[in-house]
Amino acid sequence: MKYVDEYRSRSRAKKLSAQIKKIMPPREIKFMEVCGTHTQGFYRFGIDKLLPGGLKLISGPGCPVCVSTGGYIDRAIKLAGYKDTIIATFGDMLRVPGGKLDLERQRQAGRRIEVVYSPLDALGLARKNPAKKVIFLAVGFETTAPLIASSIISAKKEKLKNMFFLASLKRIAPAMRYLLKDKRQNIEGFLCPGHVSSITGTRPYEFIPRQYRIACCVAGFEPVDILEGLYFLLRQVVKNRPIVDNQYIRAVNRCGNTYALKLMQQVFCISSADWRGLGKIPESGFRIKKEFRDFDAEKIFSLRQQASGSRQQASCKCSDVLKGLLSPDKCNLFKKACTPEHPVGPCMISAEGACNVYYKYKK
Amino acid sequence: MCLAIPMKVKSIHGAFAAAEAGGLLREINIQMLPGVRIGDYCLVHAGFAIQKIDPERARQTLSLINEIR
């Protein structure tokens, strides 16, 4: 496939690996990959084996499924319990634990919960089932948010009376700011998410080198992309000149996709948001604007915002994993009480969760 | 979750296009890429084209790496 194969070239990967080893200083350096898709790529392609021993990659909070709160899942479960509703959701959400239950078990119990590939499929369900209320679980970061905005606008244009969105949309840069405020954090660079940045541009990260003197590089997701991104980060650290670098120039610019950003502005306002494991973070979420309240499941079904209590065990260390303070294999439950078949915390459930990735790929 | 794959635009009809990757044809929404043309590659996430792939800048990335000795 064009724009995939050439970035999976073994010889290019080896060259970059050699280059990284050449400039690596003789000490430990920690970078955080913010995005779960990077975490997955990093281990799936065996990139960890191409890096010098002292260069450590730490997984961040960049998996929207993992950071969805138990309270959000509980609201979705409540909606699924109504007689005339169909819940439409991305598949990863099914097994995320709520307070007591998860959506998968609700589905097995006969609730109508449909896995869809796109929010457009949810609109299709609403058209096909006029007697039912279709509720799409709108979960995601800035990559997904404009699609949701576009779908809400479409629903309004079409005057779909039975289409609703339960939004849990999040913004990455405010979460990075939150992580940087934790004094225990000792990362020297962020590998910034390529697809979020294709929408937002590189601008939202500019405060990081400026205020915190920490290196940033936006990178794509193929092995050559990830390695080059790490090389760019390391180069900044060695020169002690932190900036926002951009490895993914074929899809990312400084200002992002202005059409997508306009759609988001039209439909959402910025609000604080609850992150599982991290808590409430100011300005880190999107709320559906009043003009579109007819499509906001939160308003229409008058769901009470409950505390994000979940049945997560006290011994589950997902919150430290999400902050990058603990490696998944250092959690006492890892591979014992907590496996992909029987996950305890959200980082084991999502295919992009750090624990799930470690379980599958890391020896 | 933020997965997006490069697809080639084959035909355009209004806000939608037929796009191809690895022999698979799929209808995608191109509302966010108003300038997109037949033959262009774009990143597709959950049924929407989210960004055009710039062929010149893609070449730049590769030639930079090829220059490393």
C-alpha cells in the first residue's frame, strides 16, 4: 500500500536506529508517547529492540477508551436499558467497566447495542429504525471529534428526530499540560499524536517547549515514522534546544485542518472533562452547544452526572500507568488477576491500552 | 482508536467519494477536505477523510532518511 510500505522499510528503520544510537548520550532518557496507536505500533513492530538501552518510552493517556470514566459507561448502560433505544458504539467500548456492569454483558442480556465503524453508520441505523431512538457513544480525541460534529450537523439538516449523541470527547494538549504539572514526572520529550495533529496542527503543543523546556515531535505511525520521530526528539535533547518538531509532514502542518476545526467550533464548546485515572482536567473536553441540544443525549434523557465511581479494584494501577508513572508490568495484577480475557482495568481492555499492548507484545 | 489509513480517491460525488486501499473500495465522507481531487491520497478515519497526504512532503521525509549514511 502506498504511504504505508515505504515507511515499513527494514533498511530505513535500521539506518534510523543506528543514527539514534550514534547520538544517544550515556545516560537514561525518558520519552512519553502520548497516543495509544503509537504504543501499539512501538511494540507490534518491535521498535523497542532497535533502541539503545538507556532510551525509555513511557505510555501516556492517549487512548480515549481507557480514559472513559465508569460514570460515562453507567450512563450508556442506563440508556441501553430503555425499551426503545439502540446504542451504537465503536467496538472497543463494549468491555470498559462501569460501576458494576459493562456494555458487553448488557448486549448478551438482550439489549440492543450495535458496533459501528463510523458515526455515519449510526445515522443509517436511525434512518432505518424510525421508531427507535439511536444513541451514538461519541468517544474520542480531536481525530474523532470533527466527525462527530459533522454527523450532528447532518442529523440536524436531515431533521432526524431519533438520533442522539452521548459525548465524551477529549482534547489532548490540556491533558499533557496536566501531566507536566506532576512533579514526579521526569520525561524529556513527548512523541505527539500524528492523527490528532492532522486536525489540530502542531500549534497546541508550542507551550510545552516554551514553558516547560520539554522536547516535542509529532510523528506518524509506521515504524520508520516512529523511529524518525524519536530521532528528532533525541536531537533536541542532545542540543538542549526544545521545540515542536514535525516528522509527519505529509499529513500535519502548523494550523491543522481548518475545515475540521470550524466544524468543531460550530458544534462544540470547550469544557472541563473527567478522565479515568486522572480526574477532572480543565479545558480538556468538548460539550455539545445549546444550538444542538436536541441531539445531546445528556440533555434529552436528563442523565444525572454521577461521580465517576467504578468497580476498579484498589490494587489496579491503571491511573499511574496512564500518567506514565508506572510501567504495566510493574503492576501486581498484570498477567495474574488482569489479562485481556479477564481485564481488571481499562488499560488492559482497549487494544491500544498500555497493559494490553505490553501483554501481547512485550516479553 | 485514532487509526487512519491512506486511501486513494477514485470518484467524487458531492460530499462523498469512493476511495481505495489494498484493493478495498469504501465510501468516505470528504466534507473536511473540500479541495480533494480524484487520484489524491487522504487519511481516512472512521469513514471520513481527515487530511490530504502531501506527496511532495512524503518524498522529503524519505529522501532525508535515504541521505543518512
